[in-house]
Amino acid sequence: MPLPKIVTPTHELTLPSNGKKITYRPFLVKEEKILILAIESNSLKDISRAIKDVLRNCILTKGVKVDELPTFDIEYLFLNIRARSIGESIELVVTCPDDRETKVNVTVYIDEVQVKTNEKHNVDIKIDDTYTMRMKYPSLDEFIDENFNFDGQASDNSFEIIASCIDMVFSEDEAWEAKDCTKKELTQFVEQLNSAQFKEIEKFFDTMPQLSHDIEVENPKTKVKSTVKLEGLASFFG
């Protein structure tokens, strides 16, 4: 007689970027093993392949394109999928802000962690009186490079990163979509911007939605209570 099949529970969450509800399931043991082996390999190529495969397997809603999801959607998804696989809370060790040396243990409950938005954020950047640049959010590749690059050699070419996040450039009469331009053309376009225009681009990245959570800690030595802000997926597994 064959062994019975174990029913895997399913869960639902809302993607922060567009409000779409999707259904997903937790990691299976075989999938978590693939992830662990990939991360231990220190190979971004292996990690990228493993994360893409696991997310595609765990997302049950049809039509969700993992490669096109914004970074903060990926972080939110990954955190929730992993949480449903290993537990509803994560135990962390954080440093007390008042003396910057005392370590304390804290518990973070996944259901309380959300992607927070900034009211000053705007995807449209006005270049001058004629042209506007519409931005898109960093992709899965940027997410992997940010959270899993252990060799300390993450890309520091800001022009290329910005170029990869351009969606289109438009005026009242014309529009140029990034998909119709080469990487070189987009990079050269960014390089010709002046300092003021470049600061507006930096503002886009500084204010874009981010996985964030505030926790209250008390220093056992000084009895001072402080707020610690956790930002980005890496903060929840440090």
C-alpha cells in the first residue's frame, strides 16, 4: 500500500505594488534544501535560479511573473513564504541604539511586518519643462544581488542600475519606451543628466516602498527604551 500524500496548506496575501491577492504555499523540505545549498555555494547564479524556481513553485495564482515583480513584492513574498514554512515569528538579536553595543533578543511576528510607502514617492521624474522620465522598480536580480551577494562585490555602477529601472521617457508629443532602447543608450541618457536631475532620481530610490518594521527594545543595562527600525529582507534574518 502506497504512503498517503500530505496536504500542503495554502495562504493568501496582497501584493503591495498593485493590491492583487495571490495564493501561495510554504516551502517543502526539498525546496528549502535547494535554497540552503544554493546560498551555501555563494554563487549568485545558483541562488538566482533557486529563488526563482522556489517562488514559481510556491505561488499558486496563475499569471504571476516572478521576474517582473518589484523588489519589495519579492521581499514581502519571500518573508511570508519562509515564515509559513518555519513559524509565524522570527527570533532576532539587535543592538540597543542608546549605547550601540548591548545586544538583546527580540521576537518579530510576521503578520505585523508590512511594506511601507512614502507619501513623497513618485514614479514620474520631471527632467525639464519638456521631458519626464517614468521609473520602474528594481527587479528580482537586484533583490538577489542586494540580499545574497556574500563576496562584497555588489554592483556599484549607479548609472547602469538607474538605466535598468527606466520605464520610459516622454513629452506631450513623444514617448520612448525603455524596452525599445539598448542598455548603452539608456546608460548614456542617464549620464547626461545634471546634478539636480540626478538628485530627483536618488529621491525615487530613497522613498520607494520598502519592507519595514519598528520594534521597541529596552537596554537591560541602562533601562533606556528605544525604537529599532528593521528595513529590507536581510534585517529579518540577521
